[in-house]
Amino acid sequence: MDLQIALLLGQDGIVNGAIYALLALALVLVFAVTRVIFIPQGEFVAYGALTLAAFQAGKTPGTLWLLLGAGALVALIDTVMALRAGSMGRLKRIALWDLALPAAIAGLVLWLEPGRLPLWAQVTLALAIVIPLGPLIYRLAYQPLAEASVLVLLIVSVAVHLTLVGLGLLFFGAEGSRTTPFSEAQFNLGMLTVNGQTLWVLGASVVLIVGLYLFFGRTLYGKALRATAINRVGARLMGISTTMAGKLSFTLAAGIGALSGILIAPITTVYYDTGFLVGLKGFVAAIIAGLVSYPLAAAGAILVGLLEAFSSFWASAFKEVIVFTLIIPVLVWRSLTSHHVEEEE
Amino acid sequence: MKQRIPLLVFLAVLALGPQLLPEFYITLLNYIGLYSIVALGLVLLTGVGGLTSFGQAAFVGLGAYATGYLTTAHELSPWLGLLAGLGVTAAVALVLGFLTLRLSGHYLPLGTIAWGISLYFLFGNLEFLGGHTGLTGIPVLEFFGLKLSTGREFYYLIWVVLLGAVLATQNLLDSREGRAIRALKGGGLMAESMGVDTARTKTIIFLIAALFACVSGWLYAHLQRFVNPTPFGLHIGIEYLFMAVVGGAAHVWGALVGAGVLTILKQWLQDILPKIFGQSGNFEVIFFGIMLILVLQRARDGLWPWLVRLVPVKAKQQRTVAETEPLPCRQMPAAGTVLLEVKDARKQFGGLVANDNMSLTVKAGEVMALIGPNGAGKSTMFNCISGVDTLTSGEIRFLGERTETLVSREMARRGMGRTFQHVRLLPTMSVLENVAIGAHLRGAKGVLSSSLHLERAEEARLLSEARRQLERVGLGEHLFDEAGSLPLGQQRILEIARALCVDPCLLLLDEPAAGLRYLEKQALAELLRKLRAQGMGILLVEHDMDFVMGLADRVVVMEFGEKISEGLPEEVQKDPIVLEAYLGGVE
């Protein structure tokens, strides 16, 4: 290996690491607020990328039907519950959020023929389809079990992951796709050639991380999420709805996931099941941070990205093995430093 | 006998199966059997123990590849292959368990996901294991010259192994070790205080689940006679967990139901779904996922309890406890010996000082009461003494030995029994079994003899001891009731019986009289007087002043984490500082 290859691998590693960092942040966020270990995070990555790819191939993405279906299902369940409870006031909100919004998005997509639109419009539409899936999935799968143990929620997560992967295969087929890059520009910095897309990924990651920082530090909703993460009962007593907090954190996670997918789709071929491994690497980073610290998770993610890039050069067949065994020293350290007997739930 | 009928019918059908059924169904039953063995391990791990693994398929793979490699590349006997597989599996499970089981509950499943993926890629990329094509030409199994070369012959082996594993698991759960396992879910802290090493118990069930999976893999390799990485990936590991959850994760037979339902469903869905969707692929996962979510939302206990309700035969319930020779008891220290000595204890939680400058002693044959307003730090003191918490600084001596760094199970071993301010018992277990957990350290038989039920003599003595203590505290009529069905006051009394089962010389009681009626309080006071007369030291936290003053030999009063007064009950009652703490100052 010479310096040029090292620089190239380093660049690769940092780009992937930035994506893992975004996913790790989303995972830490969802876990802290809802105690859900969000295995399906990766599916949002794949859905985001493949929805965009479907636009560019001139097809209507299957995720659109999923959005309509999930919205209708939530509307049905919530309407029945509202009627049973005799609270008609809820019906308007249900009609607006679960029926009208998905229908409007669908109408827009079918009317606009996104294949001919500029890239930014395609990206916006893809995000508009995938992001609402987050809160809808929270409503369908997790909300009825919000008080269950971490373990039960984890099993639900795995079930949701399987369902979404199966649906992904149904919607997008087994072939992978790539999308057109955001920018074809290339910059030469001495020996190193930097692609425009690389800068897009890094820039978007930084913007998102700063945005999240401001959201949690400066806005009422951000503070409500932090309060819920620290003490659910206490937050509820202060008038913060834990259901709202759950839906909001899932919305953020879906948004981060979909955007990550859209960012990497021009660099790597994305398949319907690519998201799982990508998401799990975000997990490795989150575990390094003990599922609590945001800065540690981001640092861990860069480490994972670099390790992956360099091991793909030296031992490409074993790169997954190497990345996933990275959690072992972390677990050793954690288990040696924790002594107390934990009482579950 | 009547309650055995469904089981006998089931066994008869199983035995006759291969004589009557066509090949296709034999194959299906063989796979159901193989999957059930794995799911059974998960029932023990997840349903009973409250831990989870998504990596069981990787353990199956270890079993299959170990024998596959040794019997083809080195032409060794399949029996050596089995031993090697079990050895490797045990080593991996112990390492993984050591890494994750001391951490909170979600690290084990996450660790097993990483492990499941890693092993799958290893199988696929190691030259000597045949890469993604795998290993072929694995020999058939032979029993005393009888070759098991067809599925029909193999069927009996699979089902004998499975039924043996079911029986062993059932036996294990109904034993001293089994009670410790059942206490893991929701009772870890309590079990530790009764002397159970919960980290060891968790490791044991993880190990058993891994070994079951390994055996299933060994059988699979010799049935199929070739192995490749596909059936050992993470997704199959997830399916195993589904089987356990859908079948009924807390019931041994649920494993069979779950494996059966999912295997048949998968077969059927794989047939029809590609036709419906017009393309090929593993679409059954969509339905499995949705089904699992619905099961967890609507029927968390799975299908088995629902099936049991369909069969009009009531399960037999144990209603008697054999009379046995009592367990040996420890030599009580002579009355007046100092049992417990706390000196300058300080406990800090971050910036909050919960205890400071606390000193007290408890002697054999006396009741020492620790009183004080709410939030004075009494329960923190209790937790530090009993090893649930550790002091920030200061000294605790129990029977002369420095103990401030010891964990609670070590305190139980040294003769300290305790109750909890917020009752900690296992609500669905019987009163008798709950109390028997207290006698955990007085039995010695391990997992192996428990699964074979070779420890029945010792078990009878433990249960008899539990009954003796329950009768002593006046709960003799409730031995077989569910512990959760008792009123709160009696649950507190149950905790005293459990603490007495530890065979303690020092008893720590945290508000034992709360929730009791007048007569029950008198009975409790009478019991504590008797215990005191037998030489037991009792440290009592209580808010009921009539109860305390009528019983205690000495009293320590705490406020804001510090001792403000100490002495005989009548002295303390007159102490102006105490009066101020309780009633407010006189201006």
C-alpha cells in the first residue's frame, strides 16, 4: 500500500463513516426516547435510495403504495378507537394526517412524473414518501407495546425489519440500483482526487448533525424529546405526550435513514437488503457509545468506516467479520467496568 | 393418569408416523423436530430466563460444520464430530456470555446479531470449509451396525433426542436451579440477595440453549449429508426466535408448536406467494414479521396456552410436601455477640449524600430498630449493609469480617437474610416455591442432576424447609397459592419466611408491618420475639411506632442521612432532638 491508496481508502472510510454516524445518531435517539432498538433503521436507507432510483428509471416506486396502505390502516384502527371512545374530535386529525397527506403525496407523484424533474425535486418527493412511513410504523407496530420490556420491543423491531425487507424485495426486485450523482465535479488536492459526491455526503452530514444539535438544544419539541429520554413518567406529568415523542423520534429516524440512502446511492449500488448491514454498522458505532452518547457514537462511526475501508483492502472477504468483531473489545471494556446487578423493568 | 392422556396420544401418533405417512411428511416432521430442539433452547433462554439470542442458527452451524469437517476431511467418527461441536459451541457461548451477560439485557441479543453475521461470513469464506458451496459427502450415522441412511430411520433419532431434551428441560425448571432460572426475569436483585449467582445462572441457560442448537446442527448434517452456510445465517436465527415466541415462549411444549406452525406455514407460503406476486423470492418473511407483531401485541404468551385451553384436561397440581429430615442449620452466635458493626458509613449518589457518619451495631439476640422520617436514608443504609449497594466510604463488619465490598449473595452466604421495602417476589410462582428460593444456598445439586431429577431427596428437604418456615410465619394454608394473589401484608410476611429460609443469624426487615392488620401485627411481633429468644439478631426499619417501641431493645434515629439519637426506646422517645425531627420544633 502506498500513500495514495491509503488516502483513497481514508476518504472512503470517512464518507461511509459519516453515513454510519448519521444512522448511529438516529439509533441513539430512538433508543433513548422510546427504548426501541431500531433494527429497521437500515430499511429506510434502502427505501430512500431505491425510491429515488425508481423515479429516475421512470417507475412508480412501491413505497408509495405502502404509504397509502399504512396510512389507511392507521386511519381505520384509530377511527375505530376514536368511535369507541366517543371522541369525534380526533377524526379530523386522522383524516388529515393518515389519509389526506399520503393521498396528496401520491397525487403529486403520479401527476408530476418525477423522472423528468430536476434532482432536488426528485429527492424531495422521495423523502416525502419515505419519511411519513416512520411515524406510521411506530403507530402500527410499537405504540400498542410502548410499555413492554426492551426485549419485547427488540423482537418487534426484528419482525418489522423482516417485513420491510420482504416488502422491499416485492417493490424493487432483487436487482440493485444506482442513482445519478448530485455533482460530477472532481477536485485534485495533490495526490488525492475528491469527488463532488463525497463533499455532498460530508456536507450534508455536518449540516444534519448541527441541525439536530440546534433542534435538541433550542426548540421546545427537541427539549420534550430529551425530557422523555431522561424520564418518561416525569415527562408525561409535565404534559409531554410519550406517543408524540415516539412518533417524532421515528420521523427523525426515518428522515435521517432516507437521506443517508439518497446520499450513498450514487456511490454504491443499493439492493433491497443493503440497508440491514449499513444499519448494523451504525449500530456497532452506537454500541461503542453505549447507546447513550451522541458524540461518542459519531466518533465510533468514523472508526467503523475507516476500519471497513482498510480491511476491504487487506482482507476483503473478511471485512464484515472484522467490523462486527469490533464490538467485542467494547463489550469487554463495558462488562469489566459495570458491576451492579441490573433490575429489568 | 387422566392428565397424561393427551401426551400418550401424541407419543403414539409420533411412534406410528413413519409407518403410515408418505415421504414428504416424514421430511417435514424431521425438520420440525430439528427446529424444535433449537426453539426449546430459546424457550429456556427467552421465555423463562428473559434473555434473547438471534444467533442460534450460528450455533446450529457450528454443530453441523464441526462434524462435517471432521468426518469428511479427517474421516473421524461422527461421535467425535459431535463432541468437537459441543466443545467449540460451549467455548463460544461462554465467551459471548462472559462479554454480554453482565451488561443490561439488550447487549446479549445485539452481541448475538453481530456474532451470527460474522460466523455466517466466516463459513462462506474459509477455504477448508468449502466456502459458499459447503462440504459434501458427510457419512451416515450408525448405531450398533444399524445405518440411519433414510429420513424414515432418522426420524426416530431426531424425535428421541427432542423428547429427551423436553423432559430434561422440564425437570430442570422444576428444581432448585430451575427456581433460580425462573427468578431471572423480574427477580434478579431479589435472587442475588437470596444467594443466587445470577450472572452464572444466565450463562448456564445461554450455554444450554447453544448446546441444544449444536446438537440440532449435528443431526442436520448427518441427515442432509452436506452443509453450506445458507441455513445458518442471521435470518434463520431470527426465525428460530419466532418459533419460540409464536409457540409460547414460556412453555417447553410451545417450542414444538411454534416450530411446527412456522415450518408448515413457511412451506405453504413459499408455494403460493411467488404465484400471487408473480416473482420469486422469500416473501414469507413479510407474513412472518406481521404475524409476530400481532402475536406480541395480542397474545404475548403465544399459542400454547390457547391450545391447552382447548384440551379439557386439567394439569395436575402438586398439593403435598413430603415430611423430611430438616436441613442442617448454622451454629447461632451466643447472645450478645456483635453481629453487625457499621462505622462512619457514607453513601453518596452523585452530589446527594444519602448517608453520612452513620454508625450502629446489632448484637445476637436483640432487636435493633432503625427509625426516622421518610427520606432519612434508612433504606440506603439497608442496601449498603446487605451488599446491594456499596458504601462511598466507611466500614461494615459482619461477624467480624469487613464486608463493604461484598455483593449481596455473599452476605446471604455469611448468614444475612433480608426483606424488601417494595415487595420483591415472583407473582406467578407458588408461595412455596417463592420461599424455597431463600434456601438456594442450602442445596448443592447442579444443573445436570436437576435435569435428570437425581436430586429429588435434596429437593424434598428444601421444599419441606420452605413449608416449615411458612407455617412458622402463619402462611401454612397458602402454600400452593400464587404468590401474587396474596394481599400485600401477607406478601411481606412471605418475604420474612423466604429470608428465614436463608438460615440467617441476622435478619434485616424493611417495614415488615406495613399493610398488616392489628392482629397480624401482634402475630408478627410474637414471631420476632421468638426469633430473638433463639438468638437471632434483627435490624428493623419500621414506621409503626407502637410496633417498634413495644418490640425493640435499642433504637437508632436517623434524619437527613445521619444518626441523631440512639438508645433504649423510652430514652429515644424523650430525646428533644427526636421530638423535633418528628413533630417539628417548638418555637
